[in-house]
Amino acid sequence: MDLSTLSFDIASLQAAYAGGTPVRAVVAEAMRRCASDTNNAFIHRLTDAEIEPFVARLDGVDPASLPLYGVPFALKDNIDLAHIPTTAGCPQFAYTPGESAFLIQQLVAAGAVPLGKTNLDQFATGLNGTRSPYGACQNAFNPAFISGGSSSGSAVSVAKGWVSFSLGTDTAGSGRVPASFNNLIGLKPSIGLLSGSGVVPACRSVDTVSIFALTAADAQAVLAVAAAYDEADAFSRAAKPFGVDFSAGPFRFGVPRAQDLAFFGNDAAFALFAQSIERLHALGGTAVEIDLTPFLEAARLLYEGPWVAERYVAIQDFIDAQPEAVFPPVRTIIEGGRGKTAADAFAASYKLKALKRVCDAVWKDIDCLLTPTAGTIYRIADMQADPIRLNSNLGYYTNFMNLLDYAAVAVPAGFQASGDAQGLPWGVTLAAPAFKDVPLLRLADRFHRAQALSLGATPATLTDTPAISTTELPKGSNTAGTVKVAVCGAHLSGLPLNWQLTQRGARLLGAVQSAPEYKFYALAGGPVQRPGMVRVNEDGAAIAMEIWEMPAQHFGSFVDGIPAPLGIGKVKLADGSWVSGFVCEALGAEGGSDITALGSWRAWLAR
């Protein structure tokens, strides 16, 4: 097999290993590719001797037994890899950890092989990738343009096809902006899902490690391994059920009002965003215009408020002792945290609480939010000439996400057709409340596959990779935490008691027929006309029903409100499967009208 043409998406690697390709051959090919770095993507590429322990542990191991067997990856150089220096983009700050970060241990145990530490905006402060003494990291498609930051090298290493996935960090957009500029999936997980142990923080309370991947399926596979609860990390959170899955549609997505959109003169990006809205419509979405003002007000707190003091606290001893070692734009930002007071912190905390209450109200009307990832992209020279203002423009749509505790996925949305950045990729972001990572990834995959795009900057195409599964999750993923309920009467969509489902966040999955084993009655009495289904041995019929999916946390209150003689039991469907649904006691049907021949409650109401 000619490994030089092998796509490094995880499915292609798994197929190669299943076909007998040795892991050492794949790692050697990956190292060869990494050595071609002219984009300033790497700070440290591991040597043969440094990689050998990770490869040796795979000797004699069945490739099918490990989810990330032999998968090469890179990590941002503010994440610890045992016995390899961590610089955070500052040589004078460097230290050599004795053990790897907690999440790196999870990935290595799953078979992944680290190949290098990647370049970043120093101390993870910036969204452009130019603030590094190791050189400005160049865009994977055009070296005159920025790669996005701060996780610049992590994105470029994946886009170039040198590694399968990479890790970045994301406080203000660093796991999303580089994905947009390099035609990648950029997952900013819910805060706390990925451990921060062994990670040099920027703003510890709102940081998260992020994942860059060629496909949404790859990002989900990595997340499932890396999202392990860490007792040693006070900010670690165990995954919660993601609830009703909106990804298959129908779904409602928020879109900023026209007056809230900013593309900073980039008409090509504006056109791509309009196309993205139409693409979501075609996937079953309904656009809902939202006021982005409170989100933008929350975003300003990240750098204009006391959260910048967290950046100062993270490296306080170092920057106080060696301020000249810090890049001027980075030093200006971090030293701005010195003057923040406890009163400032409390006042801003109260303001954020109030803004979050306003922002969270949108989730009553929408399932997810669609925004540009960044309004535009800049040349490296322009960014270096105006570093603060242009960097601020890049964070217009990203700075509020972690402060408001949302999950987000950056997804490619096409290539710019005109203007200074013609031919460069551009992307959008899908966001939702915390722990909605899985539905977001599933919807991002559908959105991604609705376009004929390449994988990163490689010749491989997305159509050659398998779609993300909408029914199965990788082992370790958080679960849906929902219950399916079959209804046959007043709870049907559009009927008087349907609100009891919708107010609990339930979603219609579709219309079904019961097995032909039921008698159907219009029950006597009661303020609302109700039907009853009684399973019988003979003379039964198929009854029209709807299947709804409800968060399990609300199922108990729903059942508690069902009056006798009805209850929830198991209903047999026409395909032979069983689902929780409305059943009726045989005695309770006495005195009612037998409407079995009509086959549905709507038919009875029509009469």
C-alpha cells in the first residue's frame, strides 16, 4: 500500500490496520509528513526515540481492540506530554513535566500516538496565530494569511494531513477560529468535559481543551475517549445526558438579526453565511431570528471585565519577573489584569448572571444557534500591523460561548468566491447549551456532508469517509437520557393535551401503527374525551399512534398526571418492537364506545 496517499481520517486508518498495515509504517509516514512543516506549525516534533514508547505499547495488540489504535495526533504546547518540554509559546517559561496531562493519558491508553507539540499564540492569548517567538503560523491554504489562533499549529497540522486529529484549547474561540480558517471541524466541548489537569491555563474558570478533526465522526470518537471525569481537576464535570436529539430534524435554529451581523467588509463571507442558512433549511431546520445584543454584551466581559485577571494569575510569578519575555500584545492584555479588584469581579459576575438569564431564554424557542465562526480573515502582515483591533474582530462571535456555558462546533461552510481572501475556507458555528455536544456533532456532520468539500487542505474528500452514526455512540459518550412514549389520543400533535409533552421538551419522532392486537375505545366520562387501547387475543386492529421522545427527568411527572383507567405500559408496534405508551385497563373500557374499526382517534374526532 502506498502510504503517501493514505488519508489520515480515523476510518481510513482503521481500514489500513485491518488490512495488515503495520502501525510503525503509518507512524513513520506521519513523521515524514510532519517534517515537511514550513508553516511554523510545530514547536517540537518528537524524535524516533521519543515516539518509540508510544508505538511499542501497541506491539502485539489487536487494532480492533483500541478505538484510537495507531492514530497519530498533535497537541498544543500548553498541554503536558511526559518528558517533553511545555513552553506555552514562551521559551523562557518552558518546563519539562514528569507525566502527561490527564486527557493525554486517556488518548494514549486508547492507542493514539503523539507526534508533536504545536505552535500557539503565546500563553493562549490571541485568535490569530502570529503571537509566537517560534514564528507566525501560516494558513494551510495560503501562507500569506493567518491560521487563526491561539491553537494555530494544532489546526494546521490536521489540515495538512500530517496527523489525524489535534488538541487545542479554547477560552475565547481558539478551538473554532483556526478550524474555520483551515477547513476543519473544531469542537469546543462543554466546559469541564475534558480535564484541565496538566494544561497551562489562560482563564481557568472558562477554559476547555478543544478538538480539531477532519470529520465530525472523528471529533466524536476522540471526545468519547478524552471525556473522562478527573477527580484531581476541580473544574472537571461528568457528562450529563444530552436529552432530545434535534440533529435529524425538524429543528429550529437561531440566526442573528441583520443589524447584529458583522463581516468587516467581507462580502464573500456574507454570501456563504446566507448559503449556510439555506443549507440548514434543506436539512429540516426553521430559522428563528434572535437578538444577539445580550450575547455580545457578555462577550465584552471576557477582555474588558475582570476575567482578564485570570490570565494574569495563571502566569503571575513569571510575568512579574520577566515581563520582557512576553510578546508585547500578549503582555498588554495580561498585565491589564493586575488592576482588577475583588469588587470588579463580583460586579461583573452579577452582570454575567443577569445576561445569562436573558441569553438562555432563547433556548425555549430554538434547538441550536447558527453564527459565523469569524466574520473575516486577515493577512499576517495586516494582523501584525494592527494586532489588537483585528484580533478583537475575530472574536466577535466566539467570546461569549464559554462565559455562558455553551457547547459549540465549528464546521466548514465553503470557500470564499471573491475578495482579498478568494479561495480560502470559511466556516460557521453551531452552538447549544452545555452537554449538547453529541446532537451538535451530528448536525454538523449533516451540514458538512451537504457540501462537496475536501478534508482540510488534503486531496481526500469527505464523501470517502463514513457519516457519523445517528443511532450508536462510541463507548464512553454521554447518553441521550430520554424515554420514547407512544400516544394515541389527546396527546397527539395539535390536540388539547399535546402541551403536556411539548412543555417537557418532548419531540415528535413520527407516526406509527400498533400491532393489530388492540381494541380501541372512546372512554365514557371525563372533562376531556379520551381513548383507551386494550390488548386482546383476537378481533384486534392496528391503531394509529405517534412516538414522542421525552427527557427522562420529566417522564415521572408526565406519568403521574395520567388519570385512571389509563396508564403507561408497553405497547407492541406493527414492526414487532415494544415501546412505552398509553394502555387502558379492561374494566375501564366498560361503558365506552368501541371505535376499533376507525383505527385512529383523529378519525373518531372527525365523526
